[in-house]
Amino acid sequence: MANTASARKRIRQTERRNARNTARISRVRTFVKKVETAIEAGKKEDATVALRAAQPELQRAVGKGVMHANTVARRISRLSARIKALAAA
């Protein structure tokens, strides 16, 4: 357990930050899930709209330091490739 005031403050800060980051990641997952459900339903237009809504959330997660930039770039690339494959099928 923390003995000093600064260590107790650090624990409080960490708890608040952890709660915010968890909420951010959860929000990103929700947006990505909307894209994936539209892709699996075969609805290209809905998937495209959902991806346009998800991209800013993913980029915001990068800006806040919750997710790595390359991870987000890879996810967006893979989702868009799957949407593009819907048109070919």
C-alpha cells in the first residue's frame, strides 16, 4: 500500500486514467463491431457508413495514446479491404 501522499495521488490518477482508457477502448470496439456486423450481413452501404463513423474513433484512440498508430492503420485497412471485397462478390 502507498505510504506517501504522492504515491496515493499517483494511485488515484491511475484509477481515473484507467477508467477513461477502458471506456475509450470499449467505444472503439463498439464502432468496429457495427462495421463487422454490416460486412457479415453483406450490406456494403451500411458497412461503408459504419466505417466512416469508426475511423475518427480509432484515430482519436491513437491521439489519446490508448491504441498504437500501426494497429489502427492495420484495422482500418483490413476493414476497408473486406468492404471492398463485398462489391466484388
